[in-house]
Amino acid sequence: MKDLHEVIKSPCLTEKSNLLQELQGTVVFKVHPRANKIEIRQAVEKLFDVKVASVKTATMRGKQRRIGIKSMGRTKDWKKAYVTLSEGEINFLDEL
């Protein structure tokens, strides 16, 4: 991946992600499905000017949705990244 904005798509704003932000200083992002941990770390550090302590990723399966009366389809699979920031970077969380 060359473009940093292509790697990180958006912040994942859920109750769980808000709780992780407050308790552990972990920010959750929706990322490109083929992005690896190194690319995610570099993108977060350059875009937000913070120091990243660790990155964990999870691939989420798309949900089943009904298309019409008989047929079923699925939404796209997507990937999220749990980015834990270093100790001094907690003030960054207020900007999101």
C-alpha cells in the first residue's frame, strides 16, 4: 500500500472501542483488508503524529443479508486494527 489514507479507512466507533480508549489507550480503526501490521503502524504514526506501542488485527466476516424474498447475500468482509498507543500519547484520543 502506498497511500496512508488507503490503509486506514475510518475509526471504528462502538461501545467496545470507546471503553478500550478510556481504559487502555487503544484506538480501533477499520483498515484495508490486505494491510499488514507494519503498514498500519506506519500509517497511524505518520497521519496522527503519535507513537504506537502495538498493533493487533482481526478479520471480520460480512453479515448475511436477504436480497429479495428467496435469495441470501453477504456484505463484504472487513478488517479492523486495535492500535495501542504509548503512555504519553493519551491526549491524542480526545481528537478522535
